[in-house]
Amino acid sequence: MAKPSKSNKKIDEQLSAFEAHLSSQKRSPATLLAYRSDIDQLVSFLYERDRVEAGKIKSVDLENFRDYLLGQKYTPKSVSRKLNAVKTFFRWMKQNGIITKDISKDVSHPRIESTNPLFLSENEYRTLRDHVRTDTRILAIIELILQTGMRISEVAALKLSNIKAHEIVIEAYATQPQRSIPLNDAAAAAIALYMTTRPEVESATHLFISKNGKPLAVRNIRAAIDKYFQKASMPHFSVNDLRTTFIVENVRRGVDLMLLSKVVGHKRISTTERYLSLSGVNESGKKQKLEVL
């Protein structure tokens, strides 16, 4: 007797194995919870339309799910995040032979139009960390920006001598004066981990270098982080959004705007004040210590 096809299995019967796969990839509990919630929502949608077998689900079913969510007044950004979970699930089913074709590949994300800078939610930057954790160099760069708000050009120019016990010194450049940024334990730990894999090139003075000891170029850093945004199914974000995330999170958590302005290198406090509305905050907080993201 022939074995029943895997594609005849009901889609909800794959969830436990999928969650086990995510756990084996060291995904955070928040990521697991978010993925489960999003895929449960898809399963409910498909069951109501009698689309229960994994192999019989079509691209149009996922497109209908996307459009249904938009019709339920979910924001395009929220729908895009849910589609990320769905695409990861279908990609996993294809890799494990449960379906013969990943029908989610051609399902497009809703257009996210915004004149405001983008920033990552807590779940999103945790997801990004999950995808980059084995690349100690890029992990350290991402952690530095998330914990200090440094510009990508400042990260590229950073030298070993600029790293102090509890602070980072940003040397003067262009019209920017020298400034110091607090170095918290999370960023320091990421740097320390990277240093265990950093190429041993005695003449290399910069912190982030290539295999031959040359400083990483801004374009290379940007391309590498873009690659991980793609892997995390967040293609609409860029490295600049990490700096915005640092500012928004600190404003939301009540950090004093004057302190924040000095840390990120804004020449005018009015530039920092623009982040109040973006953060959904009416006035500056009073905290004199940066938050850990």
C-alpha cells in the first residue's frame, strides 16, 4: 500500500514541528509567540474556507488572507509582519517535503507608505538578532547601533582605541565635534564576542575589519545588514532604521531629550524634538541614563 502524501496533511498538524524547528534555531520566546499567533490566524482563515490540506493551498489563498487583514483595518506594517511569519512557515514546509512548491514566494507585501522615518518594534529587532546571531561581526554592529544610536559612518570609522571601559569616543569629523557615548553591557558583550573571531592583523587599527585587515566600508556594512533584513523577511527596513529605533525607544521610555541629543550628535535640540510625535510622546522625559534595548 502506498504511503499517504505529506501534502494531504492538514496545515494545522504541521505547527508543532514548525515551532520545534524555530526553537532549535534559538528563536526568542517572543518570536515564537508572535509566529504562533500569526499562523493560527491564517489557519482559522483557511479552515473557514475549507482549505485545510497543506498541498491544496494556493497563492491566491494567501493573497486573500493578506487582503482580508487589510480589510479588517490592520496596518500595512502589521500585515507585512504577519506575512513574514506565513512565508517562513511555507518555506519550512517546502524544505521538509510537506509541500512540493513554496506558494508563498510570489505573494507580495502590502505597500508601506510613510513620510516618517521607520523604526523597528521590540519583536522586530529581536527577530533580526535571531537571524544574525551566528555572524558575530554584524551582530556587534547591529547591537552598537541599537544601544548607542551611532551613525553607520561612525561605526565604520570606529577604532579599537575608541573603545573605553564604559564609553565609546566618536572622533571629530566633518562638522561633527568629538563626543562620548555610554557603552552598556549589551553592546560591550557583543563587541567582546566579535573580538574572539576578529582577524588577527596587527596593523589593523579599526574595530570592524575584513579578513585582510582593511576597515569595512559603509557600503559593505549596509549590504550585509540589508541581507539579514531580507533573511528576517523585513525587506522594507534598512540600517538607518536601527538608529531611529534607538532614539524612539529612548524617547518612549522617558530619557531626557537633551541627553539623547548629545548622544546621537544632533546639532540642535529641535532635531531631537521631532521624534516626540514619532514616538507618540508629548514631552521630554527626565531620565539621565540611556535604556537598554
